[in-house]
Amino acid sequence: MNNFDPANTAQSLAVVEFSTTGFAEGVNSKRQKILSKNLELKSFAIKDFEGNKDDQEDYIANTMATYKKNLTDRSEHQLGTKADNIGYPCNLEYDYKNLNQLLCFPINNIGDPFTDGNFGIHSRPFEVGVLDWFAEFMKIEKNEYWGYVTSGGTEANHHGILTGRKMFPNGILYASKESHYSVAKAIDMFSMKWVQVETQVSGEIDYHDFKTKLLANKEFPAIVVANIGTTMKGAVDDIDLIIQTLKESGFSQNRFYIHCDGALSGIILPFMTCEEKVISFKKPIGSASISGHKFIGCPITCGILITRKDYINFHSRNIEYIAPRDATIMGSRNGHAPIFLWQALNKGGYKWIQKQVEECLKNARYLKECLSKARISAMLNEGSIIVVLERPKDEEFIRKWQLACQGNISHVLLMPHVSVEMLNTFLDELIAKRLTWYKDESILPPCLEVDIGKENCACALHKC
Ligand SMILES: *Cc1c(COP(=O)(O)O)cnc(C)c1O
């Protein structure tokens, strides 16, 4: 029973279902992002067995077995199985089984990671170890940074944006329209003024538009979110150019705050040679975030927030009840997540991440090339592991390959578990299906000029 044996599954139990209805996200309806797999769960009811222990235990075991089977089906990444996850940024390449034994402890890192709270069952030594690693990674001295392991990239973004807001209460937030919806959410939660900046076709911020908008709002300080890898296209804003644009527009260093959203690519870019796009506190940035469950592959959703130690006074309150400083957004915090991160970073270290990054980039280039050869519209930004391609016409195909879609485009994420074999199967299937989708001459593949540029578009007009 302890193993949730799927063989014990009672067929009558509810199965976790994925609906194919899309949903809109974000504050601004113009930037609706339609994901095709809005998770719709039939619930597993809490039942009263009126003291019948056997029935109760059977019910729990059967439910878990059903659920485990479902998880296995959805995350299986070997070939020849039903689902192949190539569309979402979660790394399935890790093994944390040895940490099962920690699940019997209610580990809680409530409050500040750097002060000892009253609650003894915490994992702060792991958390600070992980934070030190990321601080070094982002080129900030140990005694100059502050940070914590958050519940995800979103909370880390919120913390960074809130620091900017506290520093400049009348500041205006500038973020490109390709920013993650967590930015819009923060703007809404913190009642901030927002100026949305246009993007280039690649998804990178449009520096001319940024400058025009800065000049139009010169009297207010600027709080800027730099996208270090946009969600859809993997485009990276150039931090140096953002700073240069601010300065050229008359914003001195004491009138701007920059938060870098590096959810996926923040950990990838330093392993390539493009200094201007790497998150570095040697530049005048205020904070940065990276998701722990994306490239690093932590099975518990989490994120990392790093900021300058001086800035934390904008947040701190001393709370007698919990003793530590209160500078985090959440109160109780997951104490298991930092241990998983610690293990992942210790097992692999720099060399291993480097190897994975190189492999992912190679596969991304391979997929892009194959798509182009097959005359399928596709784009790959420099230093990105996201291949943007035309949205497949068939919802069933999208669901099978777990592809996130937005308008006419979708994308494939070349995470470390995505092999060349998987890509070949994906390509063969896509090419075969397209022959059926577009066999009638009157239905043509969409033109993607505005989404990915003429040079990447393979529609009837642009045929590259
Ligand atoms: C995924 C993502 C986030 C949010 O991260 P979560 O960990 O899902 O909260 C933020 N920004 C970007 C660019 C992302 O891709």
C-alpha cells in the first residue's frame, strides 16, 4: 500500500482530467495568453467512513494509486508513452528519492533566513547555503546581499517589485508587454502606475519606445522590470542597454530601480558568452529572481530572490511573535524546498549545469533547423532554449505534446530531459499531421510575420 501501486486502482475512481478549454490571464485583456490545458480537476472527495477503517484505508490507497498513475502518465518522458512534455519549462531529469525521509518533519523557515527564529524545525543552513551560491552566481558579496527561497518566481518578482515601490512610492513601473503575468499581478496588488513598453519581434524590449515613454514621464522615478528570458519567446532584455537608456533619458542612478526577472533563463545565460545579458549586481540593479522548479528541476515549486542588503530596511518590521525580522512576503515558508535545491546544486555544480545548458542549446538549434528545413515557421532567440513555432492546428496534438500556445504561435522548451529522439518523433508527427491539416489548398498555414519576423516565417507569401 505504501507504494501507491497503480495495479490496485479501482476503475470507478475519478481520473484527473485536462480540459482543452483555454483561459485568459493577465490584467490587460490585450495580452491574453491562452494556454490550452487549463487543469480541470474532478475532486477527490473527503469521505466519512463512520469508523470503518478498512474501507477508509482502501479508499485512500486507491485514490493515491489512481493519482500516481496519472502523474506517471503525464510526466513520463520516455519514448513510446502517451504523453511527452516538451512544452513546459519543468526539468524532469532529477532524482530526489533519498529525501523522502524528510517528509515526516514539518520543516518551516518562517521569516528571515538569516536570523534564528523561535521555531526549531527549520532548514535555514540549507537555505543560506543555496542563497550564498546564487549570490556568488549573480556577482554580489556575501555581506552585501539579502534574499530568500520563495514560493516561486512570482513571489520573488513581487518582492523585487515591492522593494522598488517602497523605495520610490511615486515611481512608475516600466515593463514590456511580453513580461510574465506575475508582473501585472504585482502592479495590481500594490496599486502601482504602469507604463507598458512595446517589444521587438524577438520579444526583447523596444528601447526606442522605452526611451519615449521615460521622457514623457520624466518627473517620476522609474521602476523597471527587465525580462531575462520571456516566457513565450525566451527573449532577453539587455540590462546594459536598459541602464544606458535610463541615463540618456535623464534618470540618474538614484532615480531608478531595476528588478530582473530571470525565472527560466537567469540560470542559463551565465553559462554562455553574452555578458550584457547576464544578471550581475556589479550593474546598478536592485533585485533578481529565478524559479527553482524550472531549469533546476526542484519537485516543489519555489524560487530565489536576491537583493541588496541595504534595501531590506524598506521591508523590515520586527515581529515579537516570530522573533526574526519580517521582510518576506509570506509568513510560514516551505522548509523542504531549500533542501532539494541544495542537493541539486551540490550534486551537479557548475560543470553539470554547463553541460546541460550546452546540450539544451544544441537541441534547440537542431529543432529550429529541422523545422526550417521542413518549411515550418519557427524562431530561436540567441541564447534561448525556447523554439517558437506555428501553432499546430489540432488541439489533440497540442495536448499530447503539452504545448503552450498564444495566438498563432506555440513553443517547445528544450529542457534537459528532452532528447533528440523525442524531437525526431515530434517532428515526424508534426510533419505528417500538417499534410492532413493543410491538404486542402484553401487552408494555409498562418502567416507569422508579426509574431516571429519575415525571415522566420514560412507562409505562402514569405516562404523562407
Ligand atoms: C515562469 C515564470 C515566472 C513565474 O514563475 P513561477 O515560478 O511560475 O511563479 C516569472 N517570470 C517568467 C519570465 C516566467 O517564465
